[in-house]
Amino acid sequence: MKLFVTDLDGTLVQNDEIINEEDINAILKLKEEGHKFIISTGRSLEGIHKIFNKYPEIEYDYIVACNGSIIIDNNDNVIYDNFITSEVAEEVFREFIDEDGICVHFEHEGSNYLIDPEDFSGIEHLMDYFKGVISKEDVFSKKRNYSIISLFAKNMDIDKAEEAKDLLIKKYGHAVEAFRNQYFVDIAPKDCSKGNGLKKLLELNNLDIEKLYAIGDSYNDLSMFNLTNNSFTFHHVEEQLKGYANNHVSSVSECIEKMLR
């Protein structure tokens, strides 16, 4: 038995949240052959279920959500759960919520909320991702624990996202992890990552590392790539990112085909 792990956005699903038919068929084949299928993503559980409710034929074995801060099995039993404290989160919010060109959102109790950016121009296509918009005042009026916080550059500026990630690591690295995912920056609890989440699943299934196959398309996938020699990314990703993955493919289905040989 092997574990096949895939990132979601930009990997298994695109902006239209559609999974290609050839990728579906490849996942069904690996399941038929007795291997396990794992979703590993920065998304909240609500965002993940929103996608897979459209594909009941695809049965996942585990979900590593919010960049490793939540792990559940196929019955939605919680295997691992961690969070960013409200005190740390509020420091991060104050750092970025008034910065021009940056939007801030967070996961709480399984759903994603956008902190009111006042100007919604250029982000209309993202609004379906959020359960609601919360005012800046309301953010600080209630204490919450956060599974993940995210920033994104409104103009899709990768350099601005990279600067934000570097600032987060420098000022708040004692309390959080920060990963750039294209023009998004995912902020997870300290010591949480996709890779650490997968280590827990390998231990749970009593499997050696060579049984793990992982594919992703961005820098929040590096902890998966660093974990296994069976790391995959795409021919079209940023050149620097390619150097971290041992294999380059054109699709998820091609990755699975190599795994099943």
C-alpha cells in the first residue's frame, strides 16, 4: 500500500474548482489497487467539502487541511487539531489589515471569512470562497482561535506576497509558520505544515517514507517535497520551485501513472 497526496488549488483543481476527468479516473484506479488518497491543502474543511461534494465518486482517506493544523479521516474524525491564538492573530491583523493592496482572511470553525477590505475591486472572483465578510471592528471584538490566516495581494503581485511572508517570519516566526502560495501567504500555527501532517499519517499507517508520493504546485508544498523522494510538481511552475521536486509532470494523472508502475 502507498499513500498518494495531492495539493488542491492549482494542482488537482483550477480556478473553476473542476477536477479533470483523467485525474478522476486515475484516482479511482489507485483506490481500486488498494492505495490511499490524501488531500493536503491550505483550504479550510468547508472549502474542501465544497469541491468534493460535486465528486461523490472520489473517496478520500484523509484530509490535511489548513496547511497541517487540522487532520481528519474519511469519517471526519479529527486526528490532529492546532490553532493560532487570538493574541498572535490580532498582532498579525494589525500588521496588515490597513496595508494598501493586501487582503486578509481567516478560517474559524471550519469556514473562511474575509476582513472587510472596503474596496472589493479586483477580488470579485474570490468572494464565493468566503462564508462572509467581517468588519475590522468585529475582528477585535471577539476572542477566537484560528486554524489558518491568509493574506493575498489584490493585484496578484507575487513580490508583494513574498515580502509579506518574509516579514511574518521575521516578526512572528516564534509563533507561526508562513508559506507563500503564488500571490497568497498562508499563516499556520507554529510547527504545522503539510509535511508534518503527513508524518503523522505515515506513523498512523505504519508506513515507511518511500511509500509516500506527493504532488503540489507552490511553496507551501515544500514540506511535502522535503519529506519524500517521490515528490512531483508541474513543468509550468516557477523555475525555482521546480528545483525542490524530484519529478516534473504535466498532470496529476501522469503522477499517479508513475506511482502505479
